[in-house]
Amino acid sequence: MTIAKQLKIKDFPFIINDKDGKEIYWENSTDYWVKREYDANGNQIYYENSTGLWVKSEYDANGNRIYWEDSAGVIVDNRPKQVEMTLQQIADKMGIKVEQLRIKD
């Protein structure tokens, strides 16, 4: 049951905005609805509708979308790749002793 039906709303479209005025829910009289979520910078990070479509997104500090995933299985990942390892972990992966590691500039 949709939110509007639960609340016995008769006036459409039915819209809910967050405290910042961003639309987080929209519904029409045919029970079609859309949900949205936003990050602290106002970027839409989640979208879902009543047909089952959903999209998740991530943004960098400059507002550029760096990750996208949807309900069809499409994934676009442009997030910076960062690997953190201890010297011991690197040595173990290479099959050598830590003392044999040298870091070049």
C-alpha cells in the first residue's frame, strides 16, 4: 500500500520534502511513486520507483559522480583506488623478508 493510500490522500501529486526542501517522495493517483535520498551536499545518492528501478550514486568532494549502480546490474566505478598495506603484508605477498624491501622515490 502506498503512503498516500495509507494517509487517505485524495489530492495529487502527493509530495514529501525533507527539511532542506528537497523532494524525497512523490506519488501520483495511479500509485506510481518515486523515492529519493540526498547526501549532505545535496547530491542525489539514491533513487527508487514503484516499477522496481533503483539507482545508487556516490560523489566526490567536488560534486562529481564517481560511482553508479542500478537495478539492471550496471555498475560504473570511478572511485579512486587506494590500497593500504603494511610493509609486512607487502613482503608476505612478494614472498620476501621485510628487510629486502626498498622504497624508491
